[in-house]
Amino acid sequence: MKKILLYSLLGIIVLVVFTIILLIQKPVPESITYGMSFNNLYARELGLDPDEVYDAILDELGVRHLRLAAHWPMVEPEKGIYNFNELDYQIGRAEEVGAEVVLAVGRRLPRWPECHVPNWAMNLSQSEQQTAIMDYMQQVVLRYKNSPAVKLWQVENEPFLEVFAFEHCGELDINFLDREIELVRKLDPTRQILVTDSGNLGKWYQAYDRGDVFGTSVYVHFWNPELGQFRTFLPPFAYRIKDNAMAVIFGRKPSMLIELSAEPWLLEPITNVPLSVQFTRMNLEKLEDILDYAKETRYDKQYLWGAEWWYWLKVQDHPEMWDRGVRLFHSNGVGEEGETGSEADSETENVVEVVEFEKATSTEVGEVG
């Protein structure tokens, strides 16, 4: 009986290891296309002119793949009165330089407090607010669906990450999320829809199932009051395992890193935090570590997060992060920045990673969206 149990246990272990080895497999991309998120809200928080920062991202950094957000309060500051000045400028400049845009719509979009609701809609009932959200989304999609710059619609941002910002977002109404996706698909059947989930905390399957394209986030360096600074316990090959597992279940879909954090992890407005503290949370050394980590996930599209902070630092006579971004984006997808190793190297790494996987823990303490 003991032998049977032992052999059964060994068989299970072998099966698990074999499955991990299979799921770790992912081709090393010939090059990585880097993009950048941009957000008016964050530029203003830093005391910057959003158009000035955006122009610098396009003209100085040379970014040609963008994720922009149509925040509801920005687009509809008063009920039924729409303000497209800022988005018109951003989309127009993207068209001018030949950039490609992922345009995010919905209540929950990037940047704190995650769920962005105009003052006039704060006290609406849930059904009334949902109707208003659908109206605003329709206005945005109809306005920009003919733009050659817009390549993907993102519907909501990490909607299944309920543990984060619950006090601002409340419980997710999955049926309403499906209605939002259906609305965008009906208004613009020519474009694919991106749905995202947290890389560190997300289960992925609900987001992966709903979108035409899947996007996830990568946060490597964290801080909280109890633990202080710490680096993610999640190894980069875990992203490959999860991505391949989703492909087995739902069929292979395009996927990308849509939020690769390259700014300090803070719990208060950044302008209230001394530069010395900011640089302990994010600096050039950490940025290189993040880029190296992200390469090992083997996604060929990776959108960074934090250019507004880089520009703010440049204004404060600390151009180091900005200058590193210039080098990254000016060699986007080619040369040094695009080199990710050979297939032979990747096979060797896979064997090592299986051993590492048994030691690693995927427990994470928090994530920003």
C-alpha cells in the first residue's frame, strides 16, 4: 500500500513538473516593441501642462505606441456636455506622427482612485450611473472610431481586481461589464477589444475570456508601511505559464504587458514626497531590473508606466530617467534594447526555471492600477 502511495505521489510530481515545463515554453521575441501610457490627471497632479508632457513623449522620447484614457470626468464634466479638447489634441498628434493608440473607456481607468466619476454622477443610483456611463462611452467611440491612430479599444482597467480600490469602485457588476464590451463591439466592429487583469494578483481567466486581446500589468518593486520595500516574489516565467494556460483553455489570443511600472510606489501625492525618498523607490538601477524582468516574460509588446514622472524629474534637473527613456524608445524593437537572447539559451533557462518555480511563492501584498 505504501509503495502504491509513493508511486502515485511520484507520478503526480512528474506530471506537475512536465506540465510546468510545457507551459513555460514561449518563443523569445526577435524584438520588443515598447509603448507608454499617458494620463492628463497625473500630469496635472505633478503641476505640469499635459499637452507639453504629451508632446515631449512623442517628440523627445519618440514613443509611437500609446495607451490613452478617456476619463469620464474629463470627457463629460457636466451632464450631457462633452469636452473633447484634450483627447482631440492627443489623438490628432498621434495621427500626425503616425503613432498607434490603445484608447481606454469606462468608469475604471488607469490612475488613482481607479474609478473616475464626474461630480454630477456621484449620487446617481447604480442603474442611472450605468446608463450615463454607456452614453459617455458611446460618444467617445463614435468620435474616434474613424481615427487611423486608434488600433484597440480597452474596456475598463483591470475590472476583476476588486481587492484594490474597493472603497472607490465597489463590487464589480459582471453583467454590466459584458454590456460595455458588447456596446463598443457594436459601435465599432472593425477593432479588437482589450480587457486587462493584474499580473501580480489577477486570475486572468475572466478577462482573457472576454477580450479579443489580453493585457496584464507587471509590478516588480513594491513598498508598504509594514514591510517596507520589497521585490516581487513572482518569477517572470510565471507570466508565461499563466498566458499559456489561458491559451489552452480559451484558445490563443494576442497578449501584451499593458502596464509596466517605472515610477515610485507611493501612498501619497508624489509632490509631497522628498526626492530622496522617491529615488529609494524607483531609480535607474530599479528601472534596468524591471526591463530585464519584463524581457523574461517574453511578451513582444510592453507599455511602460511613469513618463509623466520622468518628465517632472527632468524639470527638477534630474533628467536621468528621461534620458534612459530616450535611449529605450529611440532603439525601440531593434539593436541592444530589442535583444532578448537565443532559443538555445531559452531552453536552458526553462530547466533552471522549473527548479526556481518550486522555491518561489506568488504571494503579493499589493498593486496599483
